[in-house]
Amino acid sequence: MWNAVDKLLSNAMTNGCFPGCAISAGQRGKVFYQKTFGYLTPSQLRPVTAETRYDAGSLTQVLATMPLALKAME
């Protein structure tokens, strides 16, 4: 399964969706998969690391509100 995730993220980077990313999966406090890809910016000056932190706060509105609005319209 994780090979498919790796391939999906690598393809997205190749297609210019984002310059890099980090993924981590766990359950009950145990991390069972963690990997980083690419760079923080397209200029490739700084690679993404396991310590890289992303600001996901602004995504909350889109990821929570939009599906609810679409469901209401449906």
C-alpha cells in the first residue's frame, strides 16, 4: 500500500502540484510510516525533512466547509 502512496506523491510533484511534502501515519501514538519528498520551494534550496512543519490551519476552512456546502447543495 505504501508504494502506491509514494508513487502518487512522486507523480504529483513531477506534475508540479507541489515542490515537496511529508507524510506520516500512525495509530495510538505509534508511527508506522513516515517519509519525506522533495523540497520546500521550487528552487530546491531546502529539502523537506521529518522535522518540517506545515501550516495547515488555513486548510481547515476548505477541507471542512466545502464538503459540507456541497453536501447541502446536493
